[in-house]
Amino acid sequence: MTNPYQASPPPQPPPFTPGAPQRRGSNKFVVFLVLALVVGGAYGASKVLGADKGKSSTSTSASPSTKPTAKDPGSPESSSDTSSAWKVGDCGGPDASKGADAYKRTGCSDSGASFKAIDIKEASILPGSIQCPAGTDVMIEVSISYNGGKSSGIPTNTVCGRNLSNEHPGDAGAGGGQLVKGDCVTSQAKEVPCGGSGALKVLGLVKTKEECPSGTTDPIRLTISVGRPYDVICTDG
């Protein structure tokens, strides 16, 4: 006979059956989903950035550099042009849409053409270091501006131009353009047309007075200018 006061034994737990835990599989799915979203987002961003890059435009502009001064008679006259690559033989003229001192490429037969490129020099942050050939009437600094901006942009080249008209201030002795041998200056190193009162003939442009050629009677030492290839103007006094 069963004892009514005897406690019943506790129930046995169900047998353990090994199997792949479902939670781990769920984690793998989440990780895969996150990776898919990241890759998709990166691809989308690259497409957007690529589209923006394609939309960015470049323009080129040109402008004549400042007139030579008594302190640095070798400074070029220039303007800025942002109209892509120039080459020898190209023509240009004023670009009123960019300003009074701006230039652009034109056809040589166009009514607005005023000069022809006789040489192309690499751009430099030191204008005095750029030396155009004899006969250069105007120097045009070519720069690139991005996204259609009208700022001066990044200098790329310097165009050495000769006027299409019969006026050539860059010829030796004419009183304009870069200072070259055969030009004339005042005692203050200001370039002037030869033949005028007080005009001194330039016999050489050198670094030191000792390098002046024979016939020099009045060498003019200039103030220091980084990049300029000479510091002394040798004149015949």
C-alpha cells in the first residue's frame, strides 16, 4: 500500500538533443544584411561623387601681368586667360565678359584678335623668372578655374604674344615689354623709348657689376627680386 505521506520524486528533465542553435544562424543573417547595406551605400556614394566630378567644369582665362616698375623692370605685362591649352601660333584678344584686363583665344582672322602667341612658357609663382623672347609685346598668364568660377584660378602657362598691329612696344628700344638688351632706361631703371632725353642704353642684364660688358659706364643695381635672372642693368651712361 502506497504511503500517502511519501513525497513524489521530482520530474526528470527532457533528454538533451544536440542541434544547431537558431540564434547563431540569425546573427549570420544580420551580419550579411549589414554588409550588403554598407557595400550598397558605398556604391551609391561613388556614383554620386562620380556624377558630381563629371559635372565640374574647367575654364581657362588670361590676363596681362602688371606693367614693369622701376624696382623690377623685368616684370611681365600680363592678363589672365582660362581657356584651355594655348600653342604657338594661336591668336587672342580682349575678353570683356571676364573684365577689362582679361583675354581669350580667338581665330587669327577674328575682328577681336589683337595678338599672336610666339612662345608658350611654363607658369611660375615668380613672374620675374619668366623670360619671353625678343619682340614680345604682351605676356598672358593662363590659369584654370574649376566649376566655372571667374576667379583667377591655378596658373598653368604664360603666353608670349606679339601684337597683330604695327605697334610693337616689345621691340628693343621701343619702351615697352620686358627689358632686354638694346632697350633704354632712366637712371631710376624705368624703361623708356630710346632717343629721349636721359635715356640710357642697356648693354647687358647681369647678376653683378663685374659681369657688365665693356663700354658700361653706369651700372644700375636693382632691388632684390626672387626669380629675376639679373640684378644689375649695364648702361652706357
